[in-house]
Amino acid sequence: MKKKLLIFTASLFALLGIGTFAGYSWLTARFEKDAVIAQVEQWWDCRATLESSTVNLLSTPATVELRGLKLAISDDEVTKPYAQRSAFPEDQALLVAEHATLSVTLKDLLSRRYNIEKLHISNLRLRTEIDTEGDSTLDMMFDSPEDESEPLPAEQVQTKRPLNALAANISSEPPQTGDPAKPKKKRTKKRKKDKEPFKASDLGLALQVQEASVNNGSFEIVDFKNQTHMTLSNIALTLSDIDVDPNNLAAHNRSNLKFAGDIKTAKTDSTEVTANFNVQGDGVFHPFAPDTGLWFPDLGLNILIKKGSSFGGAPLETQMREKDMKKMREYGLDLTGLAMGGVLQDDLVTQIHAIGSKMIIGRDTHLICPDYGITLLQKSWINAAEDDHRLNGRFTANPELSQRVLSGAQAKLGEKYGDTVAALAQATINATFMDEQKRLIIPIKSRGPLSKPDVSLDGTIGDITDSLKSAGKSLLEGLLNN
């Protein structure tokens, strides 16, 4: 999705680049409302509306303001002149930008370089639905509306309107004096095919931006494939010192990043909220792979999740393998009724290396919940795009919970094997799983789909089994051998 937003932003920049060598009146006309709408609908398979636009190319820097820009998936209305269309379907808008301001140094365009002083978008709202096959409505809207190399069969062709009166006189090249504008060709709807990867060279020029920001943004993702509903709200995002040169990515391929926002996730088939937290942070962003020039985001992030945020909360027995829960209950280590997750009792501080769609934890990270804490170990990772993860960590119960669990274990073992063996097992458990603060610590791991994690005991510890075997009793042999 970051790729789509980059293309959207770069396309706004491109409005200033086309016709740099043309006259003031011609360039100004490109930013009149109808012309902007026509241009956007040529770029993407969408229907657009715009409340107003203003442009001042004589100021330094030159400025452009767009108000009330809204985009929805294309419909039959785009075949009509803008003034004859029916009302814009407000409930179908996938992108809304209430106010966008762009300040650019025009003289740098002569050397094929965009020098943007400021791009600010306020009240940006995005939403998308992902179907069971993984297709996104936002991706559909940002597809090109035409592809003459692969037309659909004649009976499926849907033509788009000729550009309206103003835009029809604006081609991709400045019109020559006295030459009539050529009529536009009819366009065919693009056949769905594998998308070409986005490359730095697609930008067409070097890009420098002092600051690009989004204020009070929101993003809603309803994913029917993975049955998740995610809402990002109160988004504040700032990219600064953006420097991308497709001809020299080794030295010019980075941006500073600062962000904050609220994230809420739930299941599409339930009102149960699985996470609700505030996140903020900063870092460095490298958008393209230097060796191939392909879009391949590489981010190094420092992240803070505020105290009071909540994660999970589902009972542990629904998250952990049944065979592990059964073995733990068999030996008295009963965690039934304990929720996996909860409200954070302290700020969570971590470092993340996000490369492509994979997020790798850069330091041991502590989630402190009411009855226990979970430590995610360095090099654990999550790949949300592929609904996959591999987490290694430790479960640490607070002293009160630890005492309750261990007392239950001793009673269970004494009842089953007698007091002598129970005392031996208790001593071994204490030596292996208890720290100096009398807290029970159990290594855990989680694998597989994020939407249905497979949580189990980490099978790396054999101390209890070895100790009991030496005493002639391998009571916990099955517990730790996964």
C-alpha cells in the first residue's frame, strides 16, 4: 500500500512537470478543476471529483492547492462531461483529501529534478476491501484505465468519455500555436494481468523533498481473505529530506520518517477487538533496492507503544496447542483462564527492521500485562502481507500467579506420585523455571498464520527431564519434548 501512496504523491508532482517549457496560461490551465479531474481519471481507473483548485506559479516557490479531492472506482458516469454527471457517490469514495498544498521550485524542473519544499495533506482518508482472493479495491482504483496492447474482447470493451471541453485541448505535449487539438482515442478497459514491479526509473526524474506530511489521516482495511478489520486513525506522518535519484540510488535513496497514530484491529466476523493501541516513532526509509532499482522498502524504526494500549486478551487455551495445555495440566502447571494479552502496564519500546513486508524485531521487547509479561526475542519476525510470523519469547508470570501455579503443580504431583517425587519435581521446576524474584518463566514460541497463531512451549530446555530421569522418574518428559 505504501507503493500506491508513493505513486499517488509522485503523480501530483508530475502535474507541475508536464509543460514546464510552455506558457504560463497553458500550465495554469492544467490545474483548473475540470482539467485535474480529467488528468486523474486518465492516470487511474477511477472516478474523481474536486471542489476547487488554486495555483500561483509566479510566487517563489510556486504553489498549488487542491481542496475536496475524492476518488472512487470508475463507473459509467466517467463517460459523461463533468457538468452532466450524477452526484458523486460519497459512500463509495476510497480516497478523500480535504486539503493538499504543494510548494515546488520550478527552475529545478529544467534539469529534470523536482525540488519540493513542502507537500502537506490534511484530513486524508483511505479505505479498501480485500476479497478472499487477495484483490484490493484500492489497487483496482489505482490501476491504469487503459492498455492498448491487451484489449478485452469487443463485447467487453467499455469506452471512456472524451475529455471535457477544457481538458480536450490539453495533450501530453504543449499545443502549438494554430494547431487544433487532436481528438482523444477511445480507451479499452485493461485486462487483469500480473502487475509490473514499480521501479525508481518510473519516477522519470530525480526527486528532492524537504518535507511531505499527512495530518489527521485515517486508513481502513477490511480483509476478507484473512478475516481482519484494521483501522488506523489520527495518523500524523512526516517524511523529510527525501532524496531519490534513479541514476544514483547508492547515494540518493533515503528519507527520514516520523509517525504517530492509533491502530485498532478486529475480526471481520466478530465485534471483538484484538488490538487497540497508540504507536509513535521515527526512523530512516530507503524506498528502492539499490542493485535492481525495484520498489523494495527498507525501514529502520524506533517504536514506542504507549502504556494503556491493549493486545489480544483471548484465553491462553484457545491460542496454545491443545497437547501442550493438556501436558501442562497433567503436571499441575494449569494456566486455564489466563488471557493471552491485555492492557499494557508500561510503555513498550522496541526497534524494528522492516524490509519488504517483513518486520524483524531488532531488540528484546517487553510487553508488560497485568498478571504476566511476554518478552519477544531479537530476530523474531512478522510478515503481515503474507499472514505469517515466527516469534520466540518468554512468558513471565508475576509472583502471585507464579505461586498459584506452582502450588497447584505440587498438589497435583503429590496426589499422583507421592510427596517425595512431588518434592523432587517441585525443586527441579523451581531451579529451571523460577528466577530470583520468584517468577515463573516459560519459553514459548509462535508460528504460522497471524490470523490463527500456533503457540507452543519452546522445546529447547531439557533440564527438568534430565534431572528427573537421573532420579528414575521422567515425569515431565512429554512436557518439554515437542
